[in-house]
Amino acid sequence: MKASLADQRLLLDLADLDRRLRQAEAARRNPPQAARVQELVAQRNAQSHELAVRVSARDALKADLARIESDVALAEQRRTRDRDRLGGSASAKDAQALEREIEALTKRLSSLEDGQLEIMERLEAAEGAVVEQEALLAATTADGQRVSAEGRAQAETAVREIDALTRDRTSIAGRLPAALTTAYDRLAERGVIAAALFARGACGGCHVMLAPSDLQALRAVPADEIANCPECGCILVRTEESGL
């Protein structure tokens, strides 16, 4: 296929734009912050689970404290009642029984109050653990929101870059012969670099040094004809840097 040297050089510009478009598209689909966002999501999930465990432990202590407070109130009511009955007791036998019950209730109250104090201390520590975990979770959430916002901004920047590069590509492609553009696009659709500079004996697309026989064949291709790399198939653009 015939192609002027100027058109061949435009193919290099087209290839560079396509390279930058691929980079911008990759940045749009997967901004640099994406991996960090996933890490923070996993971290937040783990912290949420730990918070649920700590809240459950705290709530269990609250329930224990409520039960023991109820037991203390009942024991105090019974002791008060027995003391009132003791004051009006008519017999020594009844008085002795009431005194024994009051003594037992006093011991039980002492034990309950000791347990109550212990649970209150444990509950205070559990409340602190919940507050601490809530702070960690809030910090991770805020960090995730910040990094996500940065990722969205990066993606929006990439979209704007894609739009600008696409306009430039359309402009350059419009200056090329349709047949040349079609040949270029077919190569690009294969996922290879469609056009590259040939310099210092190597293809700029696959970076493979051409064998002496391939070099000889390349020298035989007129300057105004398209030459392709025997290794990757990309269009080899030859300039004064090619050393042919």
C-alpha cells in the first residue's frame, strides 16, 4: 500500500494518541485509588464486625447489671420488711427466725453489691472499648470517603482526557487516506501497536531486533510504501533515524 512519508508520520501520532487513550481508559476503569478503596472496605467490614462483638459484650453486661440491680432491690425490700416485722414480733421464736433471715439477706446483699461493683467496672471498660472501636470505624469510613472522592475525581479527569484525545484522534485520522486508516485500525483491533518507529535495527512496537534477512527485505521496500514488522505486524515508519 502506498503512503506518503507525511502520512506515515501521522500514523505515529495516531499510535501515540491510541496509547494515551488506553492509559486514560485504564485510569477511568481502575483509578489508582481503587485498590486502596478495596482495602478500606475490607478494613471497615472487619471493624464493623469487631464493633458488633464489643456492643454485644457491653449489652450483655448491661443486662447482667439490670438483673443484679433487681436482685438487690428485692433483697433490700425483704430485709426492710423483715426488720419491720421484727419490731412487732410477739414471740422469741419468730424473732430468731427473722433475725436469721435478716442476717442471710444482709450477706446476700453484700455479695450482690460486690458483684454489682465488679459488673459496673467491667461495663465501664466495655463502654470504653465500644467508643474506641466506633472511633476507629469512623476514621476508616472518613478515609474511605476521601479516597473514593479522589478516585471519582481521577476518573472524571480521565473521562475529560479521553474526550480530548478522541477529538485529536478523529482530527488526525481525518487527514489520512481512508485505506491507510482502515489498515491501521485492523492492526489496532488485534491488540498490537499498529504503527511504530523503526530505529537502530529494532521495531518500536515489539522492540525485536530484525534479522539481517528481514533488514534486507525492509531496505527493498520503497519509502512511500507501507512496511510491516515481520514479528508483530505493526506498520514500520522509517525516518532518518532508522539507519537503513
